[in-house]
Amino acid sequence: MTARKSFANWPCSIARTVDLLGDAWTSLVLREAFYGSRRFDEFQQELGIARNTLTDRLRGLVAEGLMEKRLYDSEPPRYDYVLTEKGRDFFPVLAAMARWGDRWLAGEEGVPVTLHHDSCGHDAEARVVCSACGEPMGSENTSVRMGPGYPERLKSRPDVQRRFARS
């Protein structure tokens, strides 16, 4: 079996996120946590996931600080898995994935799940908007630039210069 390439040190937040959360089970465990699952058996039942795979994904999410284990029974020890602030902050990513899937993958019967915005009482969909002006952002009106964390050693490479020049 080929070892999986790590993107953890790439100068790209998308690559780093995919490295951490890029497999399907991890995103689905997080989805179930947003749906209200907290206990191992709930995750397993809802997902139909193998126990060893679920154990591995929960362990990883706890290690990375997206979930925390909270003891709810001591004999034998049993835990709830609860989203942390870092974990809750992943919700917009899942909402954006749902919006894309609703547009491009939903059948004639319609979308399988709707998001309801409790604050205003309406069903809603995720949108990416500019944090400065509030206007929608899309590939047609958004460019990429090197940020302050882009490695100095890479900035002058011709391939890097070309990548950011075409944006």
C-alpha cells in the first residue's frame, strides 16, 4: 500500500485542511456531531461505520482539538464526544458542501436536507460573502494573493510567481 502524501506543511490552508479532515468519514462524523450525535453508539448507528474506523476518527478529532471527550459514566468509563469551538467553526464548510451538493447532485425529488436558520425562521443555504463589504464572492470576482504566512523561500520561484500573477 502506498503511503498517503502529507499536505500538513504546504503553504495553503486548503491543503492543510484536506490533510487534517480530507477523508469522508471524518467529515461525516463532524456532520453527525452537528446533527446532535454525542455518543459512540449514536455515531456508529447513524453512519454504519466500523467500530475501529470510528474509534480512529474520533481519536483524531479529539487529538486535533475539534472534539473533546466528556465522561458521562464511570462504570465502565463512557464518553460523550462534544464539538469544541474549533469543531463548531467547521460548520460553514459543511454548509457550503451541502449547498454545492444540493445544486449539482440532488435528484428531481429535491434536496435531502435543508438548513433552517433559527434566528430568522427561514430555510437558508450557505453563501460565501466578503467580510468587508458583504457582497457574494465567487471565482469570477475573487483573486488569490500571497499572505503574510507564505514562506519567504518560495516567493521568488518562477512557478509561484506565475500562480499568483494569473489571479
